[in-house]
Amino acid sequence: MWADIESEVDYLNFNELAVLVAELLKEEQLLPISIGVFGGWGTGKSSLLKLIQQRLLDGKEEKGQDQYLFVKFDAWLFQDFDDARAALLETIATSLTKVAKEDQTVLEKIVSLGKRVNAVRVLGKAAEFGGALAFGIPPGIVTGIMDAYDHVMEGTAGAEDIKVGKEALKKVKEGTKCFLKPAEDKSPPEEIMAFRREFSELLNKDIKRTVVVFIDNLDRCLPDHAIQTLEAMRLFLFMPKTAFIIAADEDMIRHSIKKHFKDLESPLLVTNYLDKLVQVPVRVPLLGVAEMRAYMTMLFALRSGADATAQTGLRTLLATALENAWRKDYPSREEILTVLGVKDFGQKLELAERLAPLLASSKEVAANPRIVKRLLNTISLRARIAAQRGMTIDEVLLAKIAVLERCTDTDTAQWFYREINEAADGKPKILKELEQLRDAPDQFRETCPPPIAKHVDFLFRWAALPPDLADLDLRPAVYLSRDSVALAYRTAGLSAKAANALEVLLKVARIHSGAGEKAIDALQPDEYIPVMDQVITELRKAPDWKKTPPGFYGALLLAKRSLTVAAPRLGQYIASLPEGTGGAWMPALLKDETWVSKLPVAQRRIPVQGNKPPEPRRGGA
């Protein structure tokens, strides 16, 4: 298994990009600067942030530590728990204490910064949570103070904001003594302006380092929280010796801007606003076939048993090849095996080589590192389950099945599984036919069955993946795919839709059920009998019929729909029950069922339990 966390090791050939960003941060004349690391979910943004930090420290750890102060801010961590702007300010102020050492004067300045942040936080939270009423502050005052607060954070504060802030602060002091000390007589706008002055003095005179702030998970936040964080960042952008690196999905940030500004429709205005916040956009590179192949090779190598030296050598070999891909061929299997020094790694190399083109071109995967890692984890998990149950099954086979599930859709995968389950030996003929045509694309396209034809291009390439499936009993692989396939489908050989219908019918709890009717609508007429048989199988397990057993209402719905096929099946089963099995609910439920009257006389018997007189009460009248 592979952990789904950011990595400090470059497995994605991001090093060149990390070096470029680090070079920008080293140019003091470019500071202050804000850099946006843009990419979709799971593309490696967080890992790239770690690589950028490493490149700033490369070869000069001691000098680097003295030159930079790294601040890591997870915006999502504070959502719903703190004011976004105050949280960012406080995180930076707290980080300054790490370099203050024993200098009491510097520590006092940092404490002063923290107090100013707390003062603004209290007033902000008072308005947000209705604390104004508890403090006895008129709502109009609260509105004014928050407007003033926002103006300062946005860099547009004026004299009127200062006046409003002082008036509000006076009201707060009259209402509460537990949050602000009497001596603190600055308004929120003044607090923030003082924060800027003190922070600038700390950076230039005391800390003497470039503060590099990494903001991550911003695209996971709600729109208002995301924009508040970015606006707090603006407070520092025009101050010396600061740099902000924001990792986010650009589309999500654009969406947040539109929502924050009441569904702003103009794309140009959204772009202009984003450009003010992010000066240098850097987009995470899309992975090609070679990068995907190298990425999977390294993941496989991590679990190969190779020592750290061999893994480092392999990573260097692959990284060098990718950086020089325009003039150098990808390393051969022999080169990789020689560097890694692990036996039986050739099969994994072949798998990476075959999977890379599929995963790089599949719309469902799009060479996304996180999706690929999760796919490989699914394969690994199924292999472990197989080992625990003593099942002999090739992990490469599990990989081929998992890729089919991920790169097509549920209906296509379950169509294959139905074919496998319905084949007597778990070897469907259609797989053999398709594999024989993998060198004839036109004939493959003509032979591909209509239910899966929408994925014919993918299936043509998938059929070429090792191993060949035609001569393998694939039922164990289907069994291990139970996280994707319904239990009834696996055990009864039902189609995917029939399995889903069965699960719904077993849960129906009343005679009129829209979900039950919809499930039956999805069935083919020839599926009525096998589904009814499975419902009856579940009914046989009911220990007590004094109450309606689970599945009985579903059976009635199916009987109504199929009067000539499924209804007689149910009627025959009810008539076969021992005398006295059914409770009083049964005749009441069946008396209005018209299909019952159409059954043969022998199938109309309803085995109702006899009514017993109530037990006499004890201990008095």
C-alpha cells in the first residue's frame, strides 16, 4: 500500500519547476511576491510546495535556515473554527517566535502582534456569532465595525473607518471587560495598521529573514473563507521580505471569487481580481506517458524490497531521462533492473509500461497521481485479501480488472462480470473473441458488443494488457471486486441491474414503493424469475412470520408486475409453508391482490396462524 500524503521525494519530475520557483524567491528585488501553484485535485500541489522549500535550502542548510522563515498555513484546518484572516495573521506571528530566540525585546514585539490579532478576532467573532447582542452593542455599530475591519484588510481604510472603529470599541468596553483590557483603546483599523508597522519593523530590523508562507488546501474551503485568507495575504504583499505561495485549484478559486461577490458574472473581473492576489501563476504540469510510467515504476520499487541506495539510484536514472526526454530514450528494462537489483521486478516493469498509455489518456484518470495511487492501493488490498483466503491469483490480473473498473463505468464493468459469472467455467467466450482481434482494430470494433461499445477504443488497448484472460477462470477476480459489485450479483449470477433490483426489493417496507417500482422497471422480463427466486431464498431465512418478513413486500410488487411468471412462483412458495406459519397480517395483505385469485387452487392456500385466546392477567382484576 502507498500512503496518500504529500511527498518530499520527487516522483513526478517536478524538480525543474521547484527550482524555477525557488529562483524567483531568491531574487530580493522581486519581493514581496505571491505565487500561485495551480492544479486540480490530486495532481501533486502539496508535494511541489515541499520540493520548493527543499530547493531554497539545497546545499546550504545552515545559510538557508538563517535566510528564510518558512510558515505553513493549512487554510482548511481553521474553517468554522476561526476567522480566516485572523488565523493567518496569528500563524505568521507565532512562527516569528521560533527565530526570536532569547531576545526579550523581539519577543515582546511578537506578543504585541498577537494581542492586536486577538483584539480584531474578538470583534469579528462578536459580529459573526451574534455576540454583539450579548455585549449590548447596537447592530448598526457592529455593521460599521465589520465594514471598517474589511476596509483595512482590503487596504482601503480611511479616516471614517478609524472613527467608526473607535466608537465601536467604546461600546464593546462598556459591554464586556473579559476580552479587551481597558488600556487597549485602539480601534480595529488602528490595530491592523499598527500590526503592519510592527511587523515591517520586525522583518527589517529584528528578524532579518525572508518570510515564505505556504498556503495549502485553500480550494477545500468555502468561498468566503478562501477569499478572506487571500485578502489577509494582501495585507502583507506590499511589505518587504515576504513571499506567499498558494497551492489551489484555480477553477475553485475563481468560483469562490464569483460567490463571494454575489455571483459575479464577468470572467474578466474575476481574472483581474485573481491577478491582483496572485502575481505569478505556476501550473502543475500534466503528466505524459513517460512521467506516468516512471511514477508507477518508482511506486512499485518502493515495495520491491530494494534498499534506499538502489531506490535513489533508480530515481536519479528516471529523473535524468525525463529531464532529457527530448534527446534521450527512456531507460531500458535492463538498465532499470540493473540499478534496482531486485529479482522478479520485470513483471512490474511490464505492467507500468502497459498501463501508462491507458492511464495517461483515460478521461477518468487523466494521469492524476492520486487516482493512480488509489488504483494501485485497490489492487494491493485485493491481493492481500486473496492471500488471506488462500486464493492463488496473479496481482497483474487484479490490476487489469481494476483498470477496467476505473477507466470505463459501472455498467461496463458489471457487464463483463455478468458474462464471467454466467460462463460455466468463468471463461466467457466474448473475451477470447476480443483478445484474438487485438491486432485488428476494425474487426474488434465490429465484434465489440453494443452494451460496452461506447468504450471500444479503451477496450481495444485494454485487451492488449497482460495477462491474457481467455483461458483463465475469472470468478475469483470478480469475487475480490466485491467493493464494486453487489453481493447478490456475485453469489447468484444475476446481472448488475438484477442484483441492484434484488437489493432494493429486499428493503421495501410497504406495498407502495416508488423505489421498488423503479428497480423492477430496470429488469428484463427474463430476469423476473431469478430475482423472485432470490427473494424467496431470503424469505426462507425468516425465523418468525408473526410479522411481515423482510422482502415480502418486494415479492408482492414483483408478483403484481409479472402475473404469469413471477406471481405463480410466489404463490407456490406461500402455499408450501407449514400450517400456521403466517400471522394475521398475511390474509389482510393478500385479500386485495388480484393475482392471487388467478393462481391454481392449490396455490391459493394461506397458512395463517390460529388465533389464541389472551392469557388471563395475573395479580388482580
